[in-house]
Amino acid sequence: MTAPPVLSVRGLRKSFGAMTAVAGVDLDVEAGEIVCIIGPSGCGKSTFLRCINYLERPDEGTVRIAGDYIGREPAAAGGTRLQSARQLDRMRPRVGLVFQQFHLWPHLSALENVARAPIRLRGVDRSEAEAQARALLARFGLAAKAGRMPADLSGGEKQRVAIARALAMKPELMLFDEPTSALDPEVVGDVLRLMKELAEEGMTMVVVTHELGFARKVADRIVFFDAGRIAEMGPPDELIDRPRSERLRLFLSHFQ
Amino acid sequence: MTLDLSIITDNAGLFAQGAVATVYISVAAIISGLLIAFPVALLRLSPRRVMSWPAVAYVELFRNIPFIVMLSLFFYGLPFFGLRLQPMTTGIVALALFGSAYFAEIVRGAILSVPRGQMESARAIGMSYLRALREIIFPQMLRFFIPAATNTSISLVKESAVLATLSVAELTYQGLIVQGQTFAPFEVFLATATIYWGLTALLAAGFRTSERRLGGQAQRGFSSRHRLAARYLSLEPEPRS
């Protein structure tokens, strides 16, 4: 028996009032795979990402993490039902989410940002959690910044702390929502390099990005989102060099 | 006309009793008001109409009636429902409910003053709603909450004077008694006003200390430059510190 995909999405739909953001998406991501999602603004790619861990509750569809349902599960009577808040809270740490705007907790030091969730949610000893957090920060070149408050960190440093915070829960899947869009151009490379290292270590990742260069180099598969659907999907070379649809050709032309 | 301070010193005992009663009533009303305010504010913030609507109704009900009218309604109305409370108890309950409506709006505003992404990043990592509130939102909302709560608390101390209408022996009532015995209203109200001023000043100082203690943690989140900028650019009136 083969292991179930790390991420398995079926029939996902999400509307905001009359506006359909995600219009029926199926996606499987295998262990160690890197999937980059590209597409025009407002095409639903960020909403899709936020639906995976139920920060936005999808209207329809199911999401499974390594075979386990998150947010909504099949009901005994047929159909599906929402999981309890407690079930959802237990599933969420298995998915790490990195935001465009970092959303570090400004009242806690860099170290505490990383160590807090393992201490509170996993019952890890404070000394052990801090040692792990220091090791993560050191790996990301932030050993000297552990005691700093987020306000005293640069954008690139904040995003690296945010990635460390998500990794501290040892997630099986990492989601990145335009992780470099809020960064100064000169530090974008630092964060992308870090993500590439993670990818090489075998982390399973779904990355919403406008960095086509990164997508081409790192992604195993690129997904082109348009109007809330997967319009095209394939290996980077194929998708970027030989786009099948006019929409994708047009989208890619903006990057030349 | 001369100021006869002996009127005040001769009746110092009554003023002291009144002041103690006022402190007791105010502290009890402020603490219970705050305790009621948090659940009301959380209900009000709920996206579900069945949860938020009662909270809206509660706040509007207690905010839109003059306190003296509300107090009289309670005092004369509750016996109709078989509830006979001491005037002092009625007063504390009414003042707590009155204050809780204002406190609830402050708590709601303070929670909303924290950027949405803070709650999202806490939930995304697996914290429950209540844990995220406690560990991530509350520490950050204190900067907004404490100055506003100070103002409302001071108002409640002053509103407690209305309990004199029910013959509760608090500061204003004792002042009226002394005035009735001495026919020296100026001295009496000068003393009463001074004591009120002293009590509210003490209360404000207490809040400022708690702001430094509690807010100190949260303040560290903002670099010194930001703190300086925030102080000068702040549109929120803050108590002097």
C-alpha cells in the first residue's frame, strides 16, 4: 500500500457573497513535492491556500492531510459534516502557514515567537523548546537575533522568524502565501534560498508566488490558477516554456 | 464670609465613612462591570447574529438610559419581580451593569485594534480561539484598553454619587447630611469635591501603574523609536505618564 498524498483536496469551493473565489479545485501533493501556484491577482490562489487549513471555511469539498480530514469529514449518514473546533485545532499544527505580512506576534521576542506554540500546544518543556527554537533560528542565520522583538527586525528577518515559527510545530506540509511580496528586493533572495533549502531537505510545500524564477528552479509542478480554477498544471519547463492556453501565455508575457 | 474649616474637621468621621463606602461601591462595580464586559464583547464580535444581537441589545439598553433613571427603575422595579435588595446592593448591581455596557464597547474596540493577522497566525498554528485571545490578542490590546477603561472607571466613581438618592451612606449622601446639620454648603461640597478628586486621581494612578506593569511586556514589542512616534502621533487621548 502506498502512502496517501500529504495533501489531497477534492471539490473545493469558496464564495464570498456573489463572488466565487475558488470554483471547484482538486489537487494532490505527494510527500516531498514542491507545488508553486501562480496566477493573476484575485484569481483565488490565496483563498485556496487559506482554505487548506480552514482559515477560510470552504463552502464545499474536503481536504486531507496525509489521509486525515481537516475541517470537514464524511458523516456516517452520508455527505460531510464540519469538525469540532477542537478537532480542527488538533489538525492545524500539521500544516504550517507563512503569511505575506509575516504576522509575527509583536509582544513576544523572536525566540518566544518560535517556542510558544510547541510549549503551549505540544507540552514541550520550556528549556527544550527554547533550545529547539534557538537551533532553528541559528540555522536561518538569526542566532544573534533570538532576543530581539519583531519591531527591531528587518522584513527579511521577520519572514525567516515566521518560517521558523511554523517549522517549530514540525508540520508535514508547509504553505507559503506570497512569502516575498512584502519584502525589499535585496532580501527576497535570502528568503527564497531558505525555502529552496527546505525543499531540498524533503519538506512538502505549496507556494503561492509571483517569483517565476523560483518556481522554475524549485517547483516540481506549477499550477496556473485562473478564475478560481486550476487552468493549467505541469512541470515548470513545460508550463512556462510551452503554455497551452492563451490566458497563461498572456499572464506569462507580463513577466518578460 | 469666611471659610470655616472646623465644619470639615468636626465631621471628618462622616466624610471618612462616606469615602470608604464610595470606594467599596466603585471598586465592586468596576470589577464586576469588567467581568461582565468581556463575555458581552466576545458575543458582540461573533459573526453569528443570534450571538451578537443580544450583546448589541444589552449594550444599547444600558448605555442609553441616564444612570439615575436606571437606578430608580431597579430599586422600585425589582420588588415587582419578588427581588428585594438592599439599596447598597441595588446600587452596586445597577452601577456594574451600567459600567459593563461601556466596558464592553471598550473591550470590543481594543480587540478590533489588534490587526486581524494576529488572530489568524495564532489560529493557523493550532491555538484555540480563547488561547489566541489570551496569549496573543489581550497583551496587544492593553495599550488601547487601559486608557479608555481608566476614563470609564473614573466616570463610575462619579456616577456612584447618584446612590445618594437611595439614601446609601456614600460620600455625597454624608455630605448632604453634614450640610443639613451645619448649614454650611460651601465647606461641605468643597470637602466632598476634594475627596472625589483624590479618589479618582488615585484610581488613575493605579491604572497607570498597571499599564506600566502589564503593558510593559506589550510595549517591548515596539521599538523605542516607534514608542516615541506613537506618543506624539497618537490620536487616542492617553493619560499623562
